[in-house]
Amino acid sequence: METKLSVLFYSKTSKTTTDGLVPIYLRVTIDGSRFEQSTQRYISPEKWSVEGGRAKGNSEESRTLNHFLEIVKQKVYHYQREIIGESEVFDLENFRTKWLGLKEQSKTLLDVFSTHNDQLFTLIGIDCSKATWVKYRTTFDHTKAFIKSKYGLDDIKVSKLTYSFITEFEFFLKSAKKCNHNTTIKYLTNLRKIVGLCVKQRKGCLFYF
């Protein structure tokens, strides 16, 4: 489904300065979710077109301001292309991170899996059995081997996960690891829980099953 994006500028009259000027704000709406940011530009209310979202007239002041707003608008579309080009989901969270220059550590499947297993190990005899931990550790080992075999990587970003990852992992278990149907289902169930954790921690995961 195509993401709906709209970009507009508006004057925020509630923050009128003592000089009678109003600040101009950028509003980016992505699938109904809004991101608003001050442009650090001000204008007299009578010089601002509410309908057009730009300065009125053709004076040098208006042309300069409108040119600046156009640059800001193009920056929004540039970031949209960058996010999509990085195979990330173009949503408000990713756009906000990009716009504000926030550094977000990319989560990986095996990182999440390893953290889960470490926590599970500390709960042996309290909330789980050692046998359960061993099953998850084996699932981790099989997942790691699959990623290396299929992609030539040591790990994979959560945002890169697709449904084909699961179907191909199932085939890998049956063909390379010689797992029977029931054993394969158990490993897939374990992986499903880890993917569920990924979904909670990172909305960018491209599937859930």
C-alpha cells in the first residue's frame, strides 16, 4: 500500500511575537500522523496566505521566504527517497529520526535473539527449564547458520526481514539440518517469538506471521 504524504506550511498565531509577527511552521503528515517543526521564519499575518501556505505578493521579501520554504519542502521529499532507498519503512518514526538527525542503532535479529536467550538463561529454575533454554539456543544456532548460508552475513537487520525469510528458513531446516516436520515447527515457533519481540522493539519489521 502506498504511503500518503502531505507537506504544508502554516502560521502559528498562538505564538505571535511582541512585534506582531507569527512563526511559520512545517507540517508533514504521513499516513495521518503529523510531524510539526518551526522553520525559524516569521512574517506579518497580513502578508501570509493561509490558503496557499506561502507569503503573498511578489516582493523580494516574499520571494526569498517562498524560495526558502520550497527548499524545506524538497528536503522532505529528499528524506522520503533516502528512507525508501535504504529499504526502510517510510513512516513518521523513521522520518522524524532522519529529520532531527537522531542516531538510531539498527537492531539485528541475532542481537534480539541473543538478548532473549541470555535473559532466559537467568530464569532457569525460576520461570523456565534448562531444556527450554537449550531449544532456543539451538534455534539461534540454526538461524545464524541460515543467515550465513543464505545471505553470506553474520547477522541481518530487523528492517530487512520479510516473509520469505521464514519460508526459506523452514526449507533450510529440512534440507540442510535434516529436521523432520515436528522439529521444524518447534524451531519456527521459537523464531516466531523472537520476531514478535522485533516487532515490538522496531515497527520497521516488514512482516509478522
